[in-house]
Amino acid sequence: MIIVTGAAGFIGSCFARKLNQEGFKDLVLVDDFSFESKKGNLDGVEFHIKIDRNLFVQWLKKNTATCQAIVHIGARTDTAEFDVDLLNRLNTAYTKELWNIAVAEGIPFMYASSAATYGLGEQGFADDESSMHLLKPLNPYGQSKLDFDVWALAQKNKPGFWAGFKFFNVYGPNEYHKGRMASVILHAYNQIKQNSKLKLFQSHNPNYKNGEQLRDFVYVKDVVNVLYHFLINRQNSGIYNLGTGKAESFNSLGKAVFEALEIEPVIDYIPTPEDIREKYQYYTCADMEKLIAAGYSQPFTNLHDGTIDYVSNYLSKKAYF
């Protein structure tokens, strides 16, 4: 059995569907399944059993003999969450507990880290394990993810195969439930459908024009392809960036949404709120050399094509992956 935590969420549900597409149906899906807003994410997904996240650790201890791998995507992902104890419990401590079971029982272990660990990017965006302790996240969420990365690297005993993935700006189907934490593309789609125009933040940095702030946007279909590659090959343990290696602008994103909707672009630029202005990121871009060197050779979807596919085949049809 392959275990997927966070299975009712955005990336977890897409990965469960990817496993089904590849012929894997003997899945253990772990999450808090009480949220009505997430139920569509798993419609039609074939699995062996669903387990509430609060009961999962005890279940796992009794069923390790049948476990082929743990893919731990579940986490508290709200970057505006400031309850440090909650983040430590749900993100850091919970992941440590699963890691220790994987070590003791010889189970391959993969988990979700985050590009939020890079903060403003003062140290760059290279997934160099020797310097990860120098990173300075901007919020407690990013710190909780970094704390586990640093802890994992320091462990003398590690799973026979393990990998962590620093997700950059992931977008795509199955994020309907995420509210304000959903991708900019989903928010742009909703704005344009309602008002036929889009609001983006002004630039308060003289090096960037309005809307030309840059992010590494990665399509969830590419994310699950990478996860599947490592799950099957189980080589080159370590922590990897998972972006595209290309930074693209919010203007480009917005124009692609307008194009998909066949609406003439109208973009208004509004001041960035003062409470986040000093820590606003003007540039993120994953260094992907390490992932490529580890044997991953599939191309990544560019922002334009990913946006067109997402809007045309999912958002406009209210469809799921």
C-alpha cells in the first residue's frame, strides 16, 4: 500500500489521482475528511482505506508490514498562521513522528517542504543542503517547514530512501477549497469573471514595473509527475526544489487568464498593503539543477500553457483533476 497524507487537499488529491492513472489503486488516504469543500477532490479516486489524520500514526504502527511508501503531503499550509505551537505540532512534530517510523520499519519516505523556507531569497534559491540552516523564512509556516528540513538533514538514521520537496508557487485543479491561500490564477479568474478586470499589486521597488514582480509558478500536473518519478525510482535521497526554473510576471499570468476567457485585458494596479510591503517578494525562482542531476528529465509546463489548460479545462468547467 502507498500512503498519501493530505489526500483530500490540493496536491495530495492530484497525486492520488496520478497514482490511479498509473495503475496504483491500493492507496491509504490520510486527512481530516470532515471538510465539505474538499469532497470533490477525491470523487472517483480508487483507494483501499481512508484514515483520519489523528488516528493515522497508531494505525501505521500496526500496519507497517504492508506499507510500500509514505508520501507525506499533509500540513497546515496557511502562511498567515501565527500559532507557532499549532504549526510545530501539525507540521514539524507530526512529520518527525512519521519519519521515525519510516526509519524503524525501512519504509521509503517523501514529504512536502516549501519554498517559503527561502524567505526573501537573501541566500538565493539553491537547494544546497549544506547551507539550509542559514535560510530566514518570513513567517512561522516557512519556519516550521525549515525546522523539519534542518532536523532531517541532521539525523544519523534516515530512511533507506527519502526526499523532501520545496514546492514553489503551485497552481492548478483541486484548489477550489483553499480560499485566500489559493493560487493567484484562481483569484484572477474569479475577479475577471465577476468584473471583467483584474487587480494586481503595484510595485514599490524601482527595479520592477507594476505587475512585473516575478514568481516561479509550477503547474500541479508537473508537481505530481516529479513526485511519481521519485516514488518509482527511489534513488538520490535529499531535499529538492520543485518549481520550473523560470520566473514569470503577474502581468503574464493575468493576460493568460484573460486570453483563456477571451476577454480584452484590463488590469488595475493597487498599492501593496503596508503591513506586508516591507517583506513582499519581488522575485522567486527555483534552481532546478539538482533535480535534473538526480535524473528527472521531463519538461515543465510554461505559465501561459498551464494557465490556459487550467482555466479552459478546469475552472471554466468547475472540473477536478
